Amino acid sequence: MQTTTVSRLKMSLSAYLRQVKAGEEVVITEHGRAIARLLPLPSAASLPEHVRDLEARGLLKRGHKPLPADFWDLPRPADPQGAVQAAALRERDESW
């Protein structure tokens, strides 16, 4: 979250709007007091509620760019003991 004054917002509105489009929140202050927030519009109403909740709590940040074309062809990290899978399964059982 970024904070700015009204006068700075007026001078650099395009820059702040780019930040909001990228998913950031901007708090506007006047004489040291917060008076407004600029938030991105919810574009993913189809996301499950728990995902939106994680994002709102700052525990998850959605990507805003597409994956590279060869992403799924990249080699996977080695995990011979299956530790990552075991941790994910354990977390799923405990949390979801």
C-alpha cells in the first residue's frame, strides 16, 4: 500500500493509476489525515472467496502478466523425497 498527498496525486496521477492497475492500493492524505483510497476494481469475481480473502489479507498476490509460452515445458525442481507434495497435502488437510 502506498500513501500520497492530494497535491502529489494531482501531479502524478498517471503514475498512481498505473500502480492501481497493477493491483496496488493508494491511500490519499490531506494535512496528514487519510481521506480516500484508490483501489483496483475487482476483475476476478469468478475467483473463489477464499482466494479473494487471502489476497485481501496480503497472503497472496495474483499475477497480472501471462506466463511465458514455454512455462509448462520448463524442468521441474528436484524433490526426490516428495517433501513439497507432502507439505502441500498436510496443509490442505489442516487448512482447507
